[in-house]
Amino acid sequence: MFGFGLIKGLWVTFKNLIGPTFTVQYPDKRVGLFKAAKYYKQNPFSFLKSHPIDGLKSIVGQAVIKEYPDQFPRFRGQEFNWYEDRCTGCASCAKYCPLGIIEIETHPGENNIQEGTSYDIDVFDIDIGRCMFCGICVEACPFDALHMGSGFEKATEKREELVIAVDELRSADKRPSTWFRPQIEQSSYQPRDKEMDDFHDIGRHEKPTKEELTERWVNER
Amino acid sequence: MTKVFSGEMIRELIDDLEPESVVSTNNDSVHIKSESALKIFNELKNKENCQFDLLSSLTAVDYIDRFEMVYHLTSTVHNHSLVIKLICGEGRKEPKVSSVVSIWKGADLQEREVWDLMGITFENHPNLKRLLLWEEFPGHPLRKDYLR
Amino acid sequence: MNTVMDSVVFKFIYCHLVSSNECVDSFRILGSGFISEKYSIIGFLITSLILILILINGALVGVLALIWGERRLIGRFQARLGPNRWGPWGIFTPVADAIKVMFKEDISPRLSDKFVFVLAPVLMVIPVLMIFAVIPFGKATFLTDLNVGVLFILAITSTNTLSVLMAGWGSGNRYGIIGGLRAVAMLLSYEIPMALAAVGVILMAGSLSIIKVIESQTIPFAIFQPLGFLTFLIAATAELNRSPFDITEAESELIAGYMTEYSSMKFGLFFLGEFMATIAASAVIVCLFLGGWRGPEIIPSHFWFLIKWILMICVFIWFRATFPRLRVDQIMELAWKALFELTLINILAVAILMLIWPDPTILELWIMTGINWIIFFVSLWIFGKLLGPKPEQKDGVSRKIVLQK
Amino acid sequence: MSIRTEPVTMNVGPIHPSTHGVFRMRVTFDGEEIIDVEPVIGYLHRGSEKLAEERTYTQVVTLTDRMDYVASMTNNQSYILSVEKLAGITPSPRGVWLRMIASELQRIASHAVANGFLINDLGAWHTPLLYMLREREKILEMFEMLCGARITNSYLRPGGVFMDAPDQFWPALNRFLDEMPHRIDDIENLLSTNEIVLIRTQNVGVLKKDECLNASITGPVLRASGVDWDLRHKNPYDYYDQISFSRPLGEIGDNHDRFLVRIFEMRESLKILRQCIENIQPGPVRPKEVPFLVRPPKGDSYVPIESPKGELGFYLVSDGGVSPFRCHVRAPSFINLTLLREMVLGDKIADLFVTFGSLDVNMGEVDR
């Protein structure tokens, strides 16, 4: 009968009216008592006692808690992670960047004489205002010194602030993405959970034991 | 699987249609004379054992000493395809070929694009205007000698 | 004046202002009025002004509520949340919208016809507000009981056609002109099925007064004459320019139709007028077809009216969330080839049934209802066959999707 | 009495709600009837072909993402296939299966977007669109698992893909395969029998078989007109020859057929995905010997693939260097625009946008 298709359509929308929503709320969302208590890792009663105002709000479903969208470890984010101890200053990343936004200046350094001469970094600027986060610089890095970051909240009002200078790279939180780094991914590492400060853990090579170092640097010579 | 004609096969095919119009034969393509191009294309589309009804792609390449048109033709009836190239004009001066819009309507926008970006004139094209760039744009950007 | 005094609210305020014989003492809470009966006309005017103030403000608040409700509800229909940031459950979102609209720059295009351009949004709002005058919001709660109430509503609503045409023409924009002309064609066409559908109601009620219509609905007319209800609902949706009949705005075709060039508060007035029209039309449908404030007396009559009202608005929102838009020629076709005839069938059926049972009992009413439903299905089937989508192409190629192995 | 009328010329776009980007049409109306349409394009022209001439073969992958930004995986695939043929690289089997999975997921996502926006152009208040985007969201999440980006993937590399799929990808994919048929049923319930959709789309914007082929129109638009031409079947690239699937063909070639063909193709893609999961074997995803800097020998290559929009091919010319000497994109949505004028002449204004939407044109690919 004419109109049956329209009624079927109305039924589909009605099913979705009572069904679940797919909105991801960010940066915070409003929840009821039980979810708020779960967020603070307490039972509802002790939560009401310890957070009276939030507790009252949560009874009418208005307690505010932090909420992040799902993020996967390979997410190519901003805030490049750079491990100075691994970097030799070869500038492969600068060479392979399709946009040429990485600027490197080096001078011959005194460090790491044991492992062959390397270069000290004077300038390592990444202009993420023009970056398209393709990750080819990370792919090109032969020593796993440069990693994609995992953040996405670096919004500023000026373009100049989007240039990550070398000092910022040195001091930044080390939460590398596992893009092109299978060795980190194998340890089921989640960037949001923990930092990776130790440059030994991040490389794709096994960390050499002392015997191996002795063999290589003392006995072979 | 689409049957891809090798250069020799295309030469035999075209020699049947229009003798002595093949200039040179490559691995998987032939160069034909630009004067007889329109006639050959017409034959290729309509002849029983060819029936190249789908003009897959039409483009031009700037080889610095010459401009080359490249036609990828496909037949949905016999499921075979071939590549035909032709050199436009002498050297870099005023490259010119005849338009194939009368044979394949699909060449319309593609030829306008080639004219726009590569600067190859198509004779008898119904509406040869710039497509992607604006009318007053100086030069043709895909040419190798184009500087910003 | 007598009919006005039937309204409880009117009497309540009036009796606090005027010391009159008409007032029963139990009505007074704060003592008697201070105006002597000689000047009762002053008291009458003041009472009217107060009521108008209440009504207009009520309508505005209603619009704000509707904006919020519509956005939230459409959000849920689309499996998302809708606005929920500003205030608890986002209830202050329409306030923020209103403030934003007021502070926008007021632009009038150079090619516009200034006088018409400015007048159009005003004309949009006023007729809609006038509808509320005749709507009874509960038992003995109304502004006035016009004895030609239904006619009044039909007459008043048709004036917003003019406003839309003025807006489209005055803005000097081609999208606007197309939108305005479409509006004239569509709104004028749908006046007819709307009025004819109301005739079925009037026949049963035997009066044009809305109070009488409500009182005559032992069985709500929506159930009693489904054909009339359906046609009235469709025609009302079209009159409101709501989806699936929003060809005058037609976001995906005409950007915003006749409103394209409007900004700031002028746009706000259009917005207001449109949403208020939705509220008013829902109220009219509730009065004419859903039994108004009638209902089992578990809760006061006002609540019955409110519940039915909100449900009716939700149905409009539901339609909007579900249906794609019709094309302009199809809309005209629907009005003239289907709705017009369907309403005539409805009038005929109701008239014949009334001839058979001039003074029906409850049982006879239900028998009439059954006959009406049979007519409803049969006529819908016939019109679906005649006007519905044709599966075959003109030259008889059958339509199917072949799965080539 | 006769009324004097005159045609009205109007610019639709480049900023317009339903031109899917920055497309502009110079439309002449006579009342509600269209008497002339002239598409004007180029507002999103970025010179990708010229840019490719200055980048290495790996870097060009990032450019291809940005051409058809609704279907970047298939763009990558087409480009990579051309590079592999040019450089004579044999890809790793697991890498090929992975990129087939990625491209079929992308096809579902692209068709979902196309159909959602088509119904949006019909005037449904974003409801079907949002249902479609909800499904696309799951696919984009899977892409994020695979390659860390949702739209600009750059997942494929010459020789396969850059990294194996993570462990969490396979359960997500299986869940998606279980859920998706019900979602497609929902959409069909909402739209396929909806009388308004039927009378709006049937017998509007009809494209005949011959016209279609003559104008080089390919993809779902061609199949809706009834030509059995799917490159996955007729000229199998990757491992499509090991997979059985059917091609939905329309009969009339109007907007409704194009809509239905896309819905049916989403179902077929789900079938292909299941077979891919059965066939995939563990192993390397990329041969070790493929260098980071590919240097193909002199020559040219053109490998067309069946992208969601149609036949997509990269014509690459190499002069033996690290970057392509010439890179031409055979963009399906660009060429599908050829017959737009002929399709809408004599229709009403409202049909113009529906017909345009049913072509599934992506402006990033049209203008490149």
C-alpha cells in the first residue's frame, strides 16, 4: 500500500531514537552518580561524602568528568618525540620530508666518541604548522631517534608558536606513537599510559651487553 | 584478464587499418603519424575486431625536445586494451593535434585539461577553453620550462 | 463580552480589577477590584493587555523550548546527542542562539527593495500570534471564543504567504525569488485541502467555534475520520514549510530560499515566526482532531492539552528527521490530484453517514468510525496506485538490480 | 493573455551546501526548468601532478591521499600498483592482502558517504547521512589502528604496506563484518522503499549505456547503466582473481539505480573482505630488498584500478631518476562530470543537485 515505505522509514528513525548514540564527548562529559563514582574509583556513598558538590550534581546527571576519544597507539600526532642520545645529526628526516619543514644545524661533537664520532645538534626546528603528519621523516630515520607524537591538542593563536624548537623537543614529554616502530608496538605500549624516557628502550636494535661492547671496542682493536 | 596489446601487435593492427602510419614501435605502444591519427582512432572504435569503445585516459607528456600525446584505449566488448602515442608538431613550437571529441565524448574535459596545463592545441575541439586555471593565467604549468 | 467571561483566566484577572456583579466571590483571592463598574471597559482593556502579554511571552518561551527540543530530539533521531554543553542538558542553547542572532550585523543588500525587505519578517510573526487568540488551552481557559474560530484560523494562516513572497522578492536575490515563488504556489494550493479537511470536522461539530468542535469530539476526530486527519496533517505540514515540504527553504537547493539575504534579528523574526507557526499549528490540530483538552479526568484538562500538544510537535519533528523533500511539481501534484480529492471523499463520507445517523449514539459513532477507516484504506490504495512511484520506465524497461556472477 | 517570461542565469557554487566542495555551475533556468548548465571547476586545483614531479616515489604517496580524500586508500593502491609495474617490484603476499582489505573497507566508506550525501541532497535532514557516517566512523577507526591516520592514510608503500596490522585490528574487523549487514538493511528499510525517495529518483538523470561508454564514464555510474565493466573482475589487479564476487548491474541508469548499485556493492565488498580474511597468511608485509628510494628504469606505466568512483589510474613516466618525470592522474570523478549537462537538461532545479550527487563527485579529485 502507498505509504508503507514511509512508515518503515519512521520505524527506523524511531529505533534509533531509543537506541544508543555514537557521539564521543570531548574534553569532558556529564554523567550520573554511578559513572562519576566509577570515574573517581570510589563507591557511590564514599563519593558523595568526599565530593559533596559533584555528588549532588551527579544525582541529576550533571557531574563533569574528563573524557577522551579512543586513540590507537599508531596515531600520528603532534609534538614529535626526539631522543637526542640516539640522534647522529644525519638529517635524513630533513631530506625526506616532502614539505621541507625540518631544519637541522650540527657541529662535530665530543659525545659518543666510543661509538664513533657523532654530531651535536644546534638547531632542530620542526614547523608543525605546515606539517601534514605523513610520518616519512620517522620512516627515514636510521637510528630511531625521531618518533611521531601522540598528542593532538597543540592549538595556538600564532603560527610562530607552532615551530617546535630543539629545546622544546629535548624537554617534551616522551610519549611516542608506534607508527613505523614495531619494536615498541610489540610490547603493547599505549602512549597515554606511560612515558618512554629511556632512549635504550625505544630503538629497534637490541641493547648491547657489556661483553658485546668490550668485544667490539676493546678486543677487536 | 584484459588482453594488453604489445607494440608489435598494435603495429599489425594499425597496418591493416591504415598502412604506413606507424612511425616507431615500442615495447607496449606505438607512435603514429599525427595526420592519420583521427582516421585510425575512428577505425579502432568502429571496426568489428577492435571496438575500442572506452577512452580510458588521454594525456600529454613534455619530453623537453617534443610533446607526446598518450591515448589508453580499452574495449569493454572484447576486453582488450592498447596504448597509442603520437608526437605533436615539430619540437616545442605550437604543438597541435586533432581533437578526438567527435569520436569519444569523454575526451572533452580531458583535452581541455591538457590544453590548460600542457598547452597543446586541439583542432576542432568544440569548446577549447581553460579548465582548471583561469583565462588570464600566463603559461602552461605542466611544461618543463614553466617557471613560477 | 459574555463569551470572554466564560474564560476562567480572564474572569480571574478581571474580577481583581473591577468590582462587578458578574464576579462570583469565591473567585477573588485578594479582595475586590478597585475599578468601579462604571469604568469596567478600562478593566476589560487592562485585563486583555495582561493576557496578551502573558500569551506573547508564553509563545516566545515556547519557541525557545521548541528550538531546544527540536535540536535535541532530531539529534536523538540521528543517533547523536544534540546540543548539551550550555547549561544542564543544553537548555540554555536557544538563549545563546537568541543572543548571537541579536548581535549579528544587520545586512541589507544593495539591490533589495528596502521597504518590502524590512516589512516581510514582521508580517511573518503577527498572524501566527493571532492564532493563539482562539485556542482553548484547557477547560474554560481561552482568550476568546470566536464563533467563526476555524474560519479565522484558516484565514489568518494564509497571510504568511504574502510575507514569504515579500521576503523573496524584496531581497533581490535569485535564490530568494525562486523560494518566494515556490512558496506562493505551494501555500495557496494547500489552503484548499486544509480548509476542505476542516469541513469534515465542522460538519460533525455543527459549529465553527473551536470550543464547540472540542465539545463534540466524543471520539477524537483523528480516529473518527482518519482521511480528514491525514489530509489536514499533510496540508498543515506544507503550510508550515516543514520537511518534507520545505521547498521554499530547501537547504540543499536554494541555500535558504527566501531567507538567504536575511541576517541578524530580521532572520531571527523569520525563525521565530516559523517555529511559532509549528506550535500554533500543533495546537490547532490538537483542537480540531485530537479532542483538545478532553481526556480522562485523572489530571486537569490543561495537562491533557499540553501532553497532546507536545506529542503533536514531536510528530512534526519526527517527520522532519525521516523524510526527504518532495520536488515542486510533485508537491503540486499531491495537493491537486490527491489531497483535494481525498478531502472531498472525506466530506462526502461524513455527510452521508450523518444523513443516515443524524443523532448517533456511541455505538453508532463507532460503526461510522469503522466505515470511515475502510474508506481510508481503500482510497489510499487507489490513489497510491494512481500517483505512487512507477517501478517501470516509460518505455517499459523493468527495474531491477542484477547481480552478475 | 501571454505572460512575458525570461530565463534566469544563476551561479550555483562555489560556496553552496550541496556542491560537495567548491564546484560551481552556471545554471540557466526557465521557471523551474533547467535549460543550460555549465560546470566551472578549478577552485581546488593544487597542481598535484606538477608537485609529484619534484618528489620521490615514496613522497608522492602522501600527495595521492589528498586527491580523493574520501577514498585515499584506493588512491594509494592505484599509485603503488603503477610504481610497482614501473620498477618491477614483486609485492609480498601479506602486504597485498592487507591493501586489498584496506581498499575494500575504503570502498564501503566511500559508498556510504556517497549515498548519504545523495539522500541529503534530496532534502532529508541529515538523518541517513549521519547513519552512514556512523558506519564510516568505524572504518576510519580501523584505519587509525592500521596506519595512525583516519583520512590521509599513506598506508601503502611500493612492495606492500608499511607495517603489519596490529592485533586489535582483526577483532574490530570481524565485529564490523558482523554488524554492517544489519546497518545496510536499516538503510534499505529507511530509503529503498520510501515512496518519496522513489518518486524523486526514479527516471531522473537517465544515462544510456552507449552515452556512458562514449563519455568514458566508469565505476558504479557505468554499472548502473547496465554495462558489466568492473576492473576487479575484468582486469584483476592484486589478488582479485582469487576472489569470487558478483557485480550489481542496473537496468535503466537513473539516480535510483546508481543509489541501489552502491548499496549492493557495499554488500559485495563485505563478501570480499571475508574472503580476504580467509586467505591472508602470516609473512612479511613488504619485501626487504625494496629500497626507500625507488629508482625505476626508463619507461612508463599505467595501471587502472576500480576505485569507488570509477577507473582510477596513474600514468607515470620515469627517466631513471628518484622522482617521476611525469605523473598524470586519470581521475574518475573528473571524467564522470562530462555528461552532467546532458543529464540534467529539462529537469527541475531540485533534480540538478540529486543528479550531481548521484555521480559521487569528489572535488579534491576533480581539481587535483
